[in-house]
Amino acid sequence: MKGTLSQFRSYDRSVRLLMVNQFTINLGFYMLMPYLAAHLAGPLGLAGWLVGLILGVRNFSQQGMFLVGGTLADRLGYKPMIIAGLVLRTVGFATLGLVDSVPALIAASAATGLAGALFNPATRAYLAADSGERRVEAFALFNVFYQAGILLGPLVGMVLTGVDFRVTCLVAAGTFAVLSVVQIRALPARRAKEPKEKDGQSVLAEWRGILANRPFLLFSVAMIGSYVMSFQVYLALPLEVRRLGGEGTFGTAAVAVLFAVSGLSTILFQTKVTAWCKARMEPGRAITWGLLTMGVAFVPLLAATAVPVPGEGVGLWLLAAIPPTLAALLLAIGTMIAYPFEMDTIVRLSGDRLVATHYGLYNTICGVGITLGNLLTGAALDAARKAGLSALPWLALTALGLACTAALYGLHRTGRLAEPPTEARPQPVTV
């Protein structure tokens, strides 16, 4: 941990601030969002389909607007979009705690999603620009702060929600409000290298140029599986724990262990894993190994399906807890290996031009993939339960990991993950 702090202090103020920002953003977000569904269905008494609609609107508005958010960041500057997103989320979170009408809740949910679409691409592009040659290490450290916020947020939210969910909303909104003021006062202004004023390119022409960047699109599609697999810490693994361990105290504690293993391992080992990988392998190879590790993460669960399920007692608890926990750990290790090089590869494939727009499109592609992947995973879990084929979802997820690994290996071996030469970079398109 001391080495991580020393590395953190070695970066410029802007980079350090962006990392602390991300921790605070995740802290505020995860202190509220895990408890929103229970608030909507419980005290507000909304029907299940309305709860799903309100939550879905947030996800749709964020994923659908990432490209727009990235484009605005490249054109107007990174700082304005970061501040705009933080202010919008402040308003959205406060509204979620103060209103009870469905239209207002839908509007607030959409606002919180749009906020993420505004500041996420801008933050990553800003970090990539100001970290310079230490971009990979910066994204590794960024992931430490990211995971720390995810780990601490639900714990703070649990305490606050125990008082009143409205208190949780107002504290989360206050967190984003303070963060907005800090950005206005302390974050230096930063623009993309090639703003619109310099090349006269229209938005549609910029998008057309990015869509013509075949290596970037292939990389984006190949990486979808990594996000589907990593999301299973929140979907398939908790469901498996509760399927065997029940909904009682043990099941709740075992699920908490999953999240703790995932978050703490990243906080403790991310920078060491990145340093080790960077010293020994090229970025494409590191990403390939990361995806392979994520695919292998489901093998313990697959193997556990061959073990007879004990009726009760310690044997049942061990079967319910150990394979999912091993899977969560391997997923975290795979993400630690791949993530910093993944973020760096996006910058390289963009030719260091319209970086935020590239991040925006990348997030949209992966977000749509996560939605579809989770639908298919859910269908596989249901089919496995009905047919008594408990190995089916783990076999499918392992196959997904191997397929993504093969795709990344192919892109790496053919040189498509290397930075394009100047003449091959996306050029302005006249319209």
C-alpha cells in the first residue's frame, strides 16, 4: 500500500484529482444505487415492472449517450463535461430522494444516467492525456480508486439507509455537489488535441471516421465478453451462492465475501500486477492473458457441479461459498491484468485523436453487449434450473472467455492492436 501511495503522489495534480474524483463518484453512486430498487418497491409500493423501467432508464440513458458525451468532451473540453455530469447527478440523486411520482422518478433516473455519459469519457480521456508515457500505470492506479469506491459505497449506504433512504439520497447528492465545487476550483482546464476549430470537421464526419477505424471496432467487439464475465460478480455468482446457501445470514455473508474479495484484491495488488505484466509482455498479450484468466474463472463452478450437493451442514456451506469466491478472485485477477492495457489500447487505436469520443463509443458497444450478455446469462441460469443442468451457465461463460481470448490473440498476432501509422489514422471526412 505504501508503494501505491508513493506512485499516486508522483503524478501531476490533475491526475491525482481525477483518481480521487473517481473514488468519490463511485462512493456516492454505490451508497445509493444498490438500495434504490428496495425503496421503489417497498416504501413507494411500485409494481415490479415500474421498478425495472426506472432502473432500466438510467442504464439506457447512460449507455445510449456515451458517444454524445465523448464527442462533447472532445469539442468543448474535458473539464466542462466532468462538471456538468457531476452537477446533473447531484440533481438526479436529490430528486430520487425527494419525489414519489413515477414521471419524476423516471426523469431523475435518466438524469443520473446521462451524468455518467458526460463525465466518464471525459475523465478517461483527461487521465490518458495528462499521464503521458505513464498511461498504463495511471489506469492501473485509477482502477484501485475505482474499486475502493465500489467497496466502501454499499457499506456507507447500508448505514444511511438504516436511518432513511432519503438521507442516503441527500448524502449522495451532497457528495456530488462538493465534488462539483472542487472540480470548478481545482481541476485545470484541458482540451482534446484536435478540437473542431482546427479541422472544421462535423460531428457526423467524426463519427463516420471512427466507424471506419476497423481495428478499434474489432477490439471493442472482442472486449464485450470481458465485461459480461466481470459482471457475473453481481449476477450469476450471488445467485449461485443463494441457490445453495439460502437467503439467510450465511447467504448474505457469503455474497458480501464475494464483493470483498473482488475489491480488496484489486486495491492490494493492481499496481503490482500491472508492473509485472508491463515488464514481461506487450499490451495485446497482457489483455489476452487477462481474458483467458477471466474465462478460467468459471472452471471452479463447473467442477463443483460434478460434486454431489450435501443436504445441509458445513459441506453445503463450503460448496456454496468456495467455488464462487474462487471465481470472483480469478475474475478480479483477469481484470487487473487486462484493464490498464485495455484503456491504453483505446488511446493507441484512436491515433491519440478524438480520444473521449472513442471512449464513448467503446462504452456504448460494451454496454449494449453487457445487457445482451446478462439476458443470455439469465436465460441460461433459468434453463439450467428447469432442466437440472447446473453446469450449463458456467460452461457457456467459460466458452465465452475462450472465444474472447482467441479473438484478442488474433488481433494481437496480426498487429491490429498496434498504434496506426500517421497516414493510417482516421482522417477528416468532408461532407
